[in-house]
Amino acid sequence: MKKLLFLIMLYSTIAVGQDKLKVVFFGNSYTAGNNLAKMIQDIALDMGDSLEYDTYTPGGQTLSGHASNLGLFHSRVSQKDYDIVVIQAQSQEPSFSPSQVASQTLPYARQLDSVINSIDACIRTCFFMTWGRENGDQMNCPSYPPLCTYEGMQQRLRESYLLMVQQNNAEVAPVGVAWKTVRDSFPAIQLYEPDESHPSISGSFLAACTFYSTFYNKVVNTQYDPGLGLGITEPLQRIASRAVLDSLELWQIDTASRNMDSVDFSIDYGLGDITIKASDTNLTRYDWKVIWYGVTDTVTYRYRDTSFSLTLPVEGEESQYPEFEVVLEVYESCATISKSIQAHNGWVLGSINEQVVAPEILNKDGYLIFSRSVELQVLDIQGREVFRLETQTLEADLRYLVRGVYLLRLQDGSQEFFSKIYVE
């Protein structure tokens, strides 16, 4: 293909835009407290995203309780086109001994996740890793010593929720991990209610930030404040973001859509045709649509590959190339990203406005005709190559150059000579 660079104005349109999610929460008072789901929605709205949610949060509900009527659970998950289902265990059950968790907790996590996958394999199951009680679980401390302290209880919760993730097609929102960092680094921020178990407003805000970062794979940087003040909201946002984004693989958070945000495409213009290429060629599927405007009617072409070449449609030699739009949809796992570029040419078919001052070259309406075969190179005034004919030729069509001044370099065997040309 003969390469020719010219002035193109690109207008970015769709890009990635607002992220919209539908989420349903199954939990208990830890999820219901301080209207956690609404808090996540408010953060998303302030961050330019959208969250639609439903909640099922009976007090003290366990995983076995949520799984006690799988038909009802199936019905609730099926009633809307949810993107994510959040599941929270009763606050103590995942902290018990490994053998007790293996028999009384993990099987029900498996049942719930299996129902979700049976409805739609692209629904994300997200387990809500909760926090240890402020001074441990004193009621169960005598029978299982690790529960006697906050640290011991928190470690068991972390271990059990990671097991749930590893055993299922699921991810985890690491609220308990963020909670521990706040306790270690900002002990003056009170995350608990006086009962030493349920979340305060600060605790729920920390959980909401962690969920936002988990759902959208983004750093939390919100102006939304549930009445805490910047001195509290700022470190909570920062800690929540780091807890999630620094360990995405550990939490098994699907980053397909986040990675796809950077996928772009380039348009390589040649003389009479174009080649369009994606910047990432490792995704599952590429759907292209090219729409030409103003030819006769709108013409649409569709392709399914990482790149393709296309001949530019032209109506007559003196017409401009029409405006066109390229739309790319890329797919990876269950994520889809759409990007669009509108482009139009900033040039028309030109002509060289005077005879070329060089031996044995004839200018005929923008065609250079040579008396013998030569190799041709055209440079712009900065010395950059804009056109080359490496094979021996007797004529060159330079009507497609952008208006301006160029340097013509001709190679005839061992001889080389230069000339300046003007295109209008």
C-alpha cells in the first residue's frame, strides 16, 4: 500500500463513559445499617457512575438462612438483570473454627453462588468480608480462643471469606481488610456503634467506599459526605481504595472492564484506503462498524477482527472524502466496552500550482511525469517523509497532498536531486 500522511481531524465521542450497575444485596443488619446500599449509590452518583440496587437483609441472617429457600433466592436474583449479587454472612459464623466453617458456612456459600451462575454466568457474586468485633467475640472466646481478640477474629474472617472466593466463581469486597488498616493507622476514627459490633456512620462510609472501588475498579475520590467531615472521609476513601486496588488478584475481582478502558484503535491512512487496528489484540472478540456519511446514502460496514483494511469511497476525483465514524466494541469474559471516533478529512484533491524546477519532470494537474524511471520521496518542510515510491516509476499522483510546501527527492540510480513543490 502506498503510504501518504495527511491532516485528519478526530473527534472522540463515546469512549467509555458512565458505568451503570444493578446490584442486589443479601445480608443482615451489617448491610442494612446506615442504609449502606444507598451510601454506595450516592458515592457512585458523585463519581459520575450509576448504581441501582435492591436489598434483602433480615436481622441476624446466616448463609444457611439465605439458602433455606433456594427457589425464593432464585426468584429474587432473577427478577432484574443484575450485574452483581452481594452476599454477607452473619457476622460471627465465618470466624469460627475451620472445621465448623467447613460444615456450617462454606456449603451454603456454594449453593448460593451456584444458583447465581445458573441464572447468568456473567453475574458477579461478591462476598462481603465483614470486620471483627471491637474487642473480639467474648461469648465464643472460651470455646475457640482466636475469637478472644479483634485481631484473631479478623484473621479468621479474612481466611474464611477467601476460602469462599476460592471455592466459587466469586470475588470479595475486602471491607474487613480496610477496617483493620483504619484501626491500625487512625485509631481515633470510631468505626463501631457502642455495641462494639455494628458499624457507625464512619464504619458504613468505609464499607461503602470499599464496595464502590470493588464494583467499579476505581479509586474513590468523592465529595459525598454523610456528615463526617473531610478529616475523616479523606483517609477512609484512600484506605478503602488501596485495600481493593492493591490486591485485585487476591480478591479475585474481575478486572476485564477496567483493563479494557485503555483499549483504543488507530486509523492508518493510505492513498485511497485505510487500515484500522485495535491497540490490544488479546481480547475475546472485536466488533467494528464503519459508517460513511454523505456519499449517496449512509453506508455501514461490519467486521470481526483485530484490524481490517477498507477502500475509501469517493464521488468523482474532485470531491472530498466523506466524513465517517468508526465504532469498536470489544469483549472480554462478560465485559463489553464501546468506543467511537468520528473523523473527517481536512484536505481536498490538490494540484501543484507551478512547473517543477527539476530536469525532465512534467507537472500535469498534480501528476508528476518523468522522462525516465526514478524512485520518489516527498518530505514536508520539517524534513519528515510524507510519501514514498520505492519502485521505479514514470509518474506519481500527488493530488492528495495537503496544501503546503514540500521537498521532492528523486533517486535515479546513483544520482540524486531535490526540488521544492507547492500544493494548493
